[in-house]
Amino acid sequence: MPFLEEMASLGIAGTGEGQGRIESEPAGIQCGSQCRHLFLAGSQVRLQPLPAAGWVFAGWGGDAACADGVVEMDGEHFCRARFVAAGSGGGAPTPVPALSVLGIGLLGLALGLAAWRAGRRRGAP
């Protein structure tokens, strides 16, 4: 086992009203609300947020090293995972397929044309 001086501590906490777990690769972090683990100094730790049913992962907080979920273990770090209720608007935006946008636009055009025609039949300019 490496000497203690060759290890770096990574602390994890969940924030907000959300529910979920965080795991890591390499293994070591596997917690819900709060935990800490020692990793080999100089290694990279990839954090994996696992939201509970009905919740979504809304981003990382804590140290700047946590921003993308890959932490360079060059010292002690503390990361916060934020989970929010699904549909609350606090998570990452859901991509809308281009065909859906096109369909909505065409529907609006068809409704506008129908309203215009109905108005012309009633004698409106």
C-alpha cells in the first residue's frame, strides 16, 4: 500500500432537496449524502452521478476541480452533486428534435391559415 503522503482525499456530498448517489472510477466513492475516500495522488477520479427515480442530476459544485466530474487528485478536494426533481427546470435542458420544432411550426402555420380563411368567409379583410 502506498504511503499516506502519496494519497489525496476526495470528499463528496449531495445537495439540494434532491436524491441520488455518487460512485467513482476507480472504485472508492459509493455514497448518497456524504462520504470521503483516499485516492492515489496524481490519479484521476471520474465521478458518476446516479439520480434516484424522479430526480435528475443538475451539476457539480464544490471545488473548481469538480466542474466536469473528473477530478485530478493533486491535493484534497470536495465535490457536491446537485439533484433536482425531474421537470423542475433545474437540470440540464432536454434536447428537442428538429422535426418536433418543424412540426410545431407547420401546425402554427396551418392554424393561422385556417383562421385567415374563416375570417375571409365572414367578410373580414
